[in-house]
Amino acid sequence: MIDLGRVSALYRTHAADLARVVADQRRFRESTPSMTPQLDDLEAEITYLLLRDARPAHVMELGTFHGWSTSWILQALRDNGSGHLHSFDRIDNVRHTVPRELTGDRWTFVHGDVRRRLSDVPRDTGYLFVDAAHTAAFARWFLADLFPLVPSGIPVSVHDVHHGRFVLPFTEGAVLLRWMRERGVEGFTASRRRAPGVYARLMALREELGLAGARGTTRNPMLWFTMPG
């Protein structure tokens, strides 16, 4: 289960490595003016920490844009010493931005619409990261067609769900949360608006550990859960 206790423990376990990665990512952002980072600080760091903990053999990333999330994932796989990232997007900006020292033989980029590339989805995915078209229609597609292709029990993250205290109807988040409620799936978020207590606890922990974010952004709308059986 992904919850505040687990995430807090991972911050303590990997504090030194995370501090180094944050510094690397800050330099990457500052040296790549064409890049618009999509993940805020807490959600990027938690993604890194969960990947360090899960140690997946294969990660699927749906949506890359300029490679901010891609580089965070690759940092975790490098530090694990194993794992391969399979990234899917209709645009290929990421090919020109992600640092080559991170890619090596641990990254495959699949260019095109994932809805037509399901044969490229690794069936032994150990972590699923979704940050693509944030529409109700796309959510219905990935719930019906993509989720059945990945194993139960793996961590899943979906971006841009909890921007506010409440999720708007007829959105990707509304469709996903209804699906989760129907299956009794608990979610976790560090969203400043949706979960201010969690956000405050983690910010205090990061201050205690001497961690500063790579961007300085605080919204953190990501939602995590464990894929049900």
C-alpha cells in the first residue's frame, strides 16, 4: 500500500541519493531552456522513491513531453542498477532533451499513439506512470484497454488528478476515481489543495532532511495507487 508512512520511510532511507538527484535535475532544468517541466517537486521525488523501493524490471511511461518525468525515472533505474523504461508519446521532444548519460541501454522510446501501439506494452511492467491526454475519454480507454495488460500489485501513478480540493466531473480524474471506488482501491496524493496535511508533513520532513526541490513548485496533483487484481 502507498501511504504517508511508507513514503516518509523512503525519504529517510534514500535521503542522500535523493539530494544528489535533485541537484542533478536542477542542473538539467537550468541547462535546458526549451524544457517545460511537468512534475512538481514532491511528486517527482515520490516517483523516484517508489521506483527505488519497487525495483521494477520494466517501467511504462505514458506521456513524456520534454523529458522531465523521463529523466526522474531514469535516475531511479540508474541508482537501482537495473530496470528498463518504455516511454510512449506522439511527440518526440524527449529524444533531444534527456541526458545521454541516463539513457544508455535502459530506455526505449515508442513514437506514436499508444492506443495503436499496445503490442509494445511490456507485459511484465513493474511500475506504470500515466501523464498523457487528461480527458474522460482517454481515461476510459486506459482503464478498459491498458490496465488489463499490466500485472496487479504494481504501483501506478496518474498525473493531474488533484489540482483542487475536489475533482471536476467529466474529467480523467473523475473517471479514474469512480473506477477506484468501485474496486475499493485506496489512493495517495501529496496535493497541496487536496491533502494539505500530507503535504505539510512531507514538507517538514524534507526540511528536516535538508532536501530542497529541483523546481520549487508546490501543487503536486499526482495520484498513486496499487493496481488491483
